[in-house]
Amino acid sequence: MRQALAQRDEVAATGGAIRWGLAGLALATLLSSLGTSIANVGLPALALAFEVPFREVQWVVLAYLLSITTLIVGVGRLGDMVGRRRLLLAGIALFTAASAVAGAASNLWMLVAARAVQGLGAAVMMALATAFVGDTVPKARIGRAMGLMGTMSALGTALGPSLGGVLIAAFGWPAIFLATVPPGVVAFLLVRRHLPADREETGSGQGRFDIAGTLILALTLAAYALAMTGGHGWLDSVLLLTAAGGAGLFLAVERAVEARTASPLLRTAMLRDRGLCGRLSMSMLVATVLMATLVVGPFHLARALGLGAAAVGIVMSAGPLVAALTGVPAGRLVDRFGAERMTILGLTAVAAGCILLALLPATLGVAGYGVPIAVVTAGYALFQTANNTAVMADVEKDRRGVVSGLLNLSRNLGLVTGASAMGAVFTLATGAEVAAAAPDAVAAGTRTTFAVAGGLIAVALAIAVGMVRRR
């Protein structure tokens, strides 16, 4: 009897530790997404405070995004080698300290530097929070945990604009950075107290960290991301060529490293894994379409539907809010019905929403735009949860960090590509300067953009169905 009670207490204590550990991971995920959205709303106030033009102040956002995009795969692999818990703690501490420095910045470039460091901390948090799910959660419940991570990411995106606006109005621009310091401390304490310690053998026998591959990949991704931001004229073409050459050089270096040591940044066999490459491709395609909703939405609501700034903000926050509310139920569906079925169902919902946006007339008003957007974002939440679960459930323990980094990288590259490519489609389809275009022209541009988006999702669906048939 005593032994049974002791076992019950041990199980309860373990379950409690898992819940509190997941709370720490969820908070880290929330902070990393909040770091992007809360800064966007502060750009006008920062431009006034530092007396700089917009092309300079936008580096407050770009420095953060570039840092995440270029470093997330490298930090994921580093976590596999040195221990995910200790590196995650370092990442949270770095993010929190950089937030405090950003809030105290006396000039723009000090703020930009602090944001770049904050982005490094966010890259660690993004990559290792996802990787840790496989270490702490039973396989049968991974879908629910991934749904929770997706919910917190969407919640951070939705919360940023409104929270940032309130903080700036009440306390000034430093508050949007200082506000993340207390929850950063809480996340650090939760992770330190409740996540399992790294195994002593972590890092043994794995060789040295692949510095050359990491640097080449970081420079390649930076060149691509900068080219996609546009506005550099002929330099954009040079950057794209540099990115293409860098990708080839990276693969050559990784083959050479793999021949000499057991610890390349990326095993070339992973690139021959059709399942992994297919899921990374789908993630990038869906993220590209999701960015279309953020690029096109403000112009469609303001120009085609004639809404004021406050109403535009409310309608725009509805999409991330739907994704946040859908995340945990999506995880339960994945655990019950399987990741492959839910991947296809999620993609089908995104495609349906895009088709509605491409066909419905602007005369239907806010409902004609808001309902399809809700379908798109709900489908995105289901797809992301199912896709991440399928990738992370079966990956080897010593590669979870780098694979998690690749998942987050594919999403970030999709967002960067979507901002450029879908924005260009919208501009061309509108046929004039968007800010001065007639309502009918903007509505036509919206329909064309989402018709293209529907085509991209059709490609993703073809990949998903092909993977199921191969199985």
C-alpha cells in the first residue's frame, strides 16, 4: 500500500514538473514572437524620438528578424551538442538582458545592436522550446504540446500591436522592451526549476561545432533575407546571386565536414529525406501565404472597405486570435486522428479560405473578408501543429535541436519571401500605387493575390498527398 502511494506521488510530481516545464517553454515561445510584433507598432515613436527617417528606424525590426533567421539552425545544432537545457537558459537570459539594454538605449544604433542580441536569444528560445517538447512529453501527447506552442506564438503576434500601443501611450517607447524583462525572468526560473537536466554524455563524442558551415549558412540566409526586403536596387540581384552561391558552397563544405567528422551542422542525408524536405517545403509555402494576409489586409481594409485605423487594427488582430484559440484543440485532433490526416485537413482549410478571398466581392464588407481570413488562420494553426508533430515525433534525440531549427527557419523564410513576393503580386495586380489606388483596384489586387496564394497551397497539398501515397 505504501509503495503504491509512493508511486502515485512520484507520478503526480513528475506530471506537475512536466506542466510547469511546458509553462516555461510556452512563455519563452510567447516572448520570442512578441519581440517582433510589439516593436513594429513602436517604429513611428522611435523615428520621432531619435529623429531618424523610416529607412533607418526599420532596422529595429530587421535586426531582430535577421538575427533569428541566420542563427536559428546553428543554435539548434549547438543545443544538441552542449545540452539543450543549459543553452535554453542562456538564450532566455540573453533575451531578457538585451531587452533591458534596448529599453535604456540612448541612440538608434545602440537600440539596433541590442535588438540583434535579443534576436539571438529569441533564436535559441524558438529552436530549443520546440526541441524540448520531444524530451519532456510522452509521444501520444506531443500534438497537444505542439498546439500549445503554436497558440503562444500566435498569441504573441496578436498581443504585440495592442499591448505596444498601450505601453507607448502610457510610458513611452522604452516600455515596449522593458515589459518583456519580468516574464523573461519568470521563464528562466521555470525552465531552470522544472525541465530535466542535460545528460552528462551530451556533447561527448560528437566532435567540434561546425563553425565554417554555420558562418556560411548565416551569411547565405542574411543575403537572401536582405534581398527579399527589397528597396536596394541592383544590390538586390547581387544579394540573390550571393545567396545562391552561398547555398552551393554550404553544401560542398558540409559534405567535406561530414567526411572528416561526425558533427556537421547538417547531415547531407537529411536533404535526401523526402519526408523531411517535403514538410519543410510545405511549411515555407504556408508561411508565404500567411504573410500575404498581413501584407494585403491593411490596404484592403482601409482602401477597399474604407475602415479607419482603429477598425483596421481590430480586424487584423482577429486572425492571430483565431490561430491562438485553435492551437490547443488542433493538438488534440492531431493526437487523436494522426498528423498526416490533419496536415491535409489544415491545408484544405487554408486553400478554401484563399479561394473565398479570391472570389468574394468587396461588397460583402468586413464579413466577406474576415470569415475567409478566420478559415485561413484556423487551417494554418492545424497545419502547423500537425506538421511540427510529424517532424519532431520520430527524430533522433541528438538531432532534435537542428531539426527544430530547420522547421523554424522554413517558416521564417516563408514569411520573408511572402512579404516580398506576395507584396509584389498585390502591387502589380492593383495596377497603381497602392496607397493612392481606387477601392475597386485594391479589391481586384486582393483577389488576384489570394488566387496566387491558393495556387501555392495547391502545391503544398500535392506534396502532402504524395507523401501519404509513398507511405
